[in-house]
Amino acid sequence: MSRRFCLYAAVLWFALAGCSESKKESAASSSSPSFDEVLTSRRSVRSYDATKKISEVEVRTLLTAVQDAPSWANQQPTKYYVAISPEKIAAVQNLVGANKERIAAAPVLIVSTYERGKSGFFQGQATNEIGDGWGAYDNGLSNCYLILQARAMGFDTLIMGMRDSDGLRQLFNIPESETVMAVISLGYRDSEPTRPDRRPLDEIVKFY
């Protein structure tokens, strides 16, 4: 009788332990935003919380996920230069024009570039009339992954086209074979931004 009781007790313990782990996994899953929540909560944030920082480890995690972005023939032409030290951040802030004040409290600034002559090319020749435009296209895909993954991690971003490309090239020793595209701020919003109106779908989509 004692052996049977011990067996029942062991089975019950394993069952309860399994339920406990299942609940933990469920709780962890529920704490992660859904893809729809990432899409609807992402904003171009122009004011950051100066009290919140982002570590190099977190940026590495973010950019590792970004490496899954698609690119022409898997050429992966996009490169990132990360300003995370106070000195580099201050230097980049002086190279983004009127956006300087908007990103003053952002703890990370990322310069996005792409290597020319890779995407859109086959055996050194442009495959079609777009040529290196495909490098910019792939860079956009990569940056899209970046801002969505950033939001999934609780961060906020702003993609800035106003930037001094020559100054950035010198600051980060960016090769001439790369085109400087954008500077992306990374941080935490200090208030809830509003959602701008979107154009009606029928203005941008045609079905045939």
C-alpha cells in the first residue's frame, strides 16, 4: 500500500510541475506583444525618456534579429554603425540637422548603409535598370525589420533622412563603397505619440 501511495504521489508531483511550467510559458508568451500590436504601436518617436538606457547586449540582440531580413540573392548589403558611447552620440547628434533636439535623449544612434554593386547585380553587371537601387531597397527591408523588432523589445525609433553623409563617413570610417542611407535613433518614448491618419486603401491599391 505504501509503495502504491508513493507512486501516486510521484505521478501527481510531475503533473503539477508540468502545469506550473506550462503556466510560466503561457505567462511569458502573454507578456510578449503580438505582431499586430507591434505594427499598431510602432511610431516615429521624436522625444525620448532620458532616464532609460539601452545596453550593447540589447542592441546586439536587436541587430542579430535584423539579420533575418531578406535581400537580393542573400547578398546582405546593409551595414550598421552604432553610436552608444556619449562621445559618438554627441558627434552624430551634430550631423542630423533639425532632428538634433528631437533625439537629444536617445541612448543609441545607428547609422545605416549599404554596399553598392551587390544587390541588383550578377557577375558584376546590373540585372535591370534599377541597378544599385536594389541595394537601397534591401536596406529599407533591413531597417523595417529593425524598427519592428525594436518595438517588439519595447524600444522606439526614428528613421532620419536629414544627415551629413560626409561627416558620418569620416566619423565611423565608412568605406567609399558604401552608401550612407539613414540615421536611426533608438530609445524609449517619453509620452504616447498619436497615430497619423493613413490614406484610404483604394488610393494606394488597385485590383485587376
